[in-house]
Amino acid sequence: MHYKRGEKMLFQGQIIELENRNIEVVKFLGKGKGGYSYLVKENNINLVYKKIHYEPCQYYTFGNKVLSEVEAYKKLANIGIKIPKLLEYSEKDSYILKEYVEGLTGAELLSENKLKEIHLIEIFNMAKTLYDNNTNIDFFPTNFVYKDDKAYYVDYECNELIEEWDFETWGIYFWLNSRGIKELLEKGESSKLCLPNSGKPIKDNYQEKAEELIKKYSKK
Ligand SMILES: Nc1ncnc2c1ncn2[C@@H]1O[C@H](COP(=O)(O)OP(=O)(O)O)[C@@H](O)[C@H]1O
Ligand SMILES: [Mg+2]
């Protein structure tokens, strides 16, 4: 995770000519394992333009990222996950254009101390649908945007289900560590969230709360 709020490649007001439309850059949204995502507009409609990057990641190997995002989108939409619509993509120019979901991410809610149990119940419910389809997603809180308190999974990534990386074993710990998330959003620093070089969460202090929530809401 090398998420830096201030990092920028495209500038505000820049016009990008895509295959099927022209878009204008409004602002940088975030960077994760997959790419640089920008809020853009076409006429007056907000959209998200994700420019895929090919920077290495210590705990994840990638194939063709554009096609794997497109395949993940199709699969997730098909099994009924709330996900922004894919509008256009190009393998050659390494981008994806999708609908924008207006709202705060799980990470933003956490760092503003606005995350409620109803927000977590949304994730437990989404997890159930995924597990029924032997599928896992990246349950990190930056990947979910809440609109009218409903969670949308905005990152197009999924994998075969492996318990080690599911919500109850992996993801939930990031959702309990609001100090770590705050530091990540403010400084791009993940040392309070993850164990060194592993992509695995720090669990100390959160085990009890995680167990309580899992007992109440998990449908695994
Ligand atoms: N459709 C969308 N609507 C709203 N915000 C989005 C959308 N797509 C991405 N974002 C924002 O951009 C960030 C990075 O996008 P994401 O697809 O998760 O990239 P990565 O694969 O690099 O993690 C997200 O954490 C979220 O804050
Ligand atoms: Mg992401």
C-alpha cells in the first residue's frame, strides 16, 4: 500500500481524449496497488478515470491489470455486488473509465470518527454474497464508498476465496484501526496498520472487538 493523497500525475482542468469521449480532470482521488484514480467530468457528469500503473507490490503479483479489472467488474456485477458501472476501457492506453459514486469512503468515515455499525453490517452482508460465490475482494476501507449509507465496492478487484484474506480474518482489522487509517490518509504512512512488508493487518488491540462484531453480524 503506497497511498499518497498528494501524489499527482494529471492536472486539474486537463482534457484527456479517450476512445469514445473527451473528459476533463477535476481532482486526484487516490492511488493503490492498481493505479491512479481521478475524478473527471464529461459535460457535467462526474466519472472516475483510473490510469493503471505497473509499479511492483511486495505481496501481490499482477497479470494484465486492465483486463483483470474488467473481468473482476463483470463477475462482481453479475453476482449482485453494488459496484459502479464500467463505461469504457483501453488495454493499449491502460485506463478504465467508470461511474463515480458520490460519498465518503470507509477510510474517510473512520478517520472522521463517523463510521457506525450499520456501515460494517453492509460489508458483512456483501461478504456473504461473495463467499456464496467462492469469491473474495480487497476489503480495505478505501475501496468502499457509502452513498445513502449503502456500501459500493469501487475497486474492480476480486480473487478466489482464501480465508487468510477474507473480511473476518484480514479486512475487518483495518476497519477497527481508525488511528492507522487516519495516518494513512494524512501521511501516506501504513506502519500503524500493517505488519512490516506483509500486507497483513496489525491485530493486537482489535481482536476482542473483531470477535464481538463477527459473532453479531458475520454470515460466514
Ligand atoms: N467509482 C468511484 N467512485 C468514487 N470514488 C472512487 C471510485 N473509484 C475510485 N474511487 C476512489 O479512488 C480510490 C482509488 O481507486 P481504486 O480503484 O481503489 O484504486 P486502486 O486499485 O489503485 O486501489 C478509492 O480508494 C476511492 O477513494
Ligand atoms: Mg483500491
